[in-house]
Amino acid sequence: MATKDKYDRQLRLWGSSGQRALSQSTIVLINATAASTETLKNLVLPGVGTFHIVDEMNAPVPKCGKDGIFSNFFVFDDDEDGKKKTRAEVACQHLMELNPDVKENNEIKDEEGEHYGKVIVVAADLPPKSLLSLSTTCWDANISLVIVKSYGLIGSVRLQLNHHPIIQSRPDSEVPDLRLAKDTIFSSLQSYEAVEGKIPKDDIAQNIARKK
């Protein structure tokens, strides 16, 4: 994990344990659409561990004029070598430039068949038949699935979680009671003064009651 200065703001939000869990996660992105690459960007910037993109479509080449307008800032082939690249290759190249701590990995399992940390699948704009098959596979493998759909300015996000216990919850902070007249604040002082005999315990309690 990178230095604390780099992720200082988000460490204040979810703590070192949350940052560690994020850095040990693997994101599998299916379909490099505008919405899905923006979703992955928001995970790459805070320091997700690794990611893998599945998309075999050719990346568009930006051109001048009406035909050259595109909405995906991470999927465009700006190389002049003339070699065709897929949307997955181009998106990986541009996303990895945002954070050198994040790695692109084609494998989500190690040599022993275990997943590299927590695996999350992000599927974007899949047809119903393909989405149903993917949903069943992820559910059986206990893998979290995020379904992203977008149409113009309208979008939706759906989550599929088999079992997701929250071990360390973060409730809203309670407002501290700073009143000095609270009885329990000076309980140790009352006991000390009563034992020493300098001030009777009943007199201390009466003085506190008057201040209230």
C-alpha cells in the first residue's frame, strides 16, 4: 500500500482497515463502456489492488467532425502506428496512468486456484441472457456483482451479494457532553476528597446540584 500522505483523505473516511481491503481487491470489468470505465476510474484513484477488463471490441479512433464525437474518455485509440487495439487494451493503458500503485492482471486466481483477495465483477450494458448467465455464475461462486446500465443521462446500478457481513461498522459520531456539572465526571475526585476528609462528600454533591 502507498504512503499515508497519498490516501490521507480517504483514510479518514474508512480507516486503514478499509484501505487495506481495497488494496487487496480485484475488479473484473465486463464491457468498457463510458459508465463502466468511469466506475473503474473511481476505484483506481483510491488504490484498488488489481483490475481486469473483458472487451474484445475494437477501440474507436478519434477523428475531426461529427463522426469523431465520442463519450468515453478512456476508450479511444490515439496511437498512430495503425495497429488495431481492443477497447480493453486501450482502457487498461489509460486507467493505469492514473495511479501507478494499481496493476492490471489477466488472472484472478493464483497457482493454487485461490482468488487474489476480494473479487468484484462490474458488468455494464449486458443483454438480459448474458447477464442472467453471469449473475448465476457469480452467485454460485460467492462473487459480488455490480450491474451498471446507462442511457444518455439516465442510469441505474444494481448490486448482487450472496452474503456480506459488516464486521466493523461506522455509526454516526455522538455529540460529546462537555457540561462540567455532570455527576459522573468528578466521581474520582469526590471519592478522593471524601477519603481525605478535607471536604465532606455531601457538600460536594450539594455544590454540583446548585450549579445545575
